[in-house]
Amino acid sequence: MTHKETATLLGILSAAYPRFYANMTHASIAEAVEVWAVMLSDVSFDTAKLALQRLIATNKFPPSIAEMRESIAAIIYTPLPDSGDAWGEVIAAIREYGYYRQSEALASMREPVRMAVQRMGWRELCMSENDMADRAHFLRIYETINQKYGKKNWLIKYPNLN
């Protein structure tokens, strides 16, 4: 984010929390812009603005830079579903894409879900008549993948936001 964009964000903050920023001097405003610009230099303006709107809607007091970074992370990253929800993702893909649209189905899944499905075989899952066994097998594979690579490494970044 540029200094100009950071100044715009701080302007939004001063409009949302006018009492807090009422007694600031030009020097302290310039210092705040500099600090915020450095601390948010790796974030796009659109993402920062969205995170700020989220904070303004939920906080009674102006956010700190740390709160802003947490809000940005909440927007950009989402944790993976637990194994039951991951199986639901597979079932939804089977219903929507079916046997013949494998590439579209796999593209719709998050990476560890896709890896588990590929190990089992997409077409085999679609053609199977034993849902209980498939579910149990999928859950074991999915948990193994998450243990092997570590759940914290499976945060999904939304490329269109940053």
C-alpha cells in the first residue's frame, strides 16, 4: 500500500471515530501514516479497506495495526474444513460434476481434499455403491495428509484479494 492509500485509510478511520482523532496534529498524522504504510506495505489497498470496514462494523474503538493485520488475515486466509466437512465437499462435487467432469470437480476442491480424492480415484468414488466404506477410507486418507503436511500449512490464500 502506498502512503496516499494509507492516508485514505486513516481518513476513513478519523471519519468513523472522530473523537479519537480530533486532537491530532499534522505531525502526528504524518507519523501515523508513515507507520501504518510501513506495517501494511505488503497488503493491497482493496484488501486493507475491506479489513478496515470489517473492523469499523464490529469495534467500538479504533483498531491497532495488529487488529488490522488480524482482520486482513481473516479475509485472505480461511482454514480448511474438518474431515466431515471435507467429505461433504467431495459429495457435493460428485453431485454437481459427476463421473465425466473430473477436472472441473477436482478444481472445485481445496488442495488436501483434492489430494485425498486423487489417491482414492475420482471415477471409483463416483461409481462406488459403498458410501460408508468410501467415507471411512477418505477420512483416513484426509487425516493422514493433514498430519503429514501440518494443518497450519493448509491455509488457502485468495489470490484475488491480494
